[in-house]
Amino acid sequence: MEELHSLENYLSDPEQIQKAVNELSKIGGSNPYDFVSRAAQKLITNKFSGATFSLQGRRKKESFQKLKLYELLTNASMTLFKDTTLKEQSIAKWIRRCTEREKGK
């Protein structure tokens, strides 16, 4: 959690988040879900995110949407896939599947 707070502080600077968006969008992917999955794995673990977050903070979990990390993943995905919309974003699906991926290890 301490490392997440450190990342959030770093991303609170608009210049830093833009640099991070540019760098993260280089990861690429064949579709938005593929990109989100690949990018998120570099930034946060399945075990931590599955146990701690849900997209909107339901079921006694914290809201992933309130994090700068969500903004980073969304902006990078929309940079890479110009035709995608926020509704089409795959972050909710990625968070939902974190627990399953962790059990599969």
C-alpha cells in the first residue's frame, strides 16, 4: 500500500502522468483489454488489486476509479486505441479477474 501511495503522489503531477501515459502506451496490445492486462501487470499485482479494489469501491473494497493509476491506464488505453470509449474500457474486467488469475498461479 505504501508503494501505491508513492506512485499516486508521483502521478498527481500532470507533467509526470503525461510522461507515464506516453511510456505505458508503448506496451501495446491487440485490443483494449489486452493492453490493460499487460500494463496493469507491470504496475500492480493481481493479489493486491483483487483483494483491495473493485472498480467503484463496492463489497467493502476501495474504489479503483479514484486512483491516479486508473487515470493513467485509461489515458494510455485511449491514446493507444483512439476509437475506444470509457465505457469500453476493460479495467473493471481486469480487476474482476485478478483473484482468478492469482489462484491460477
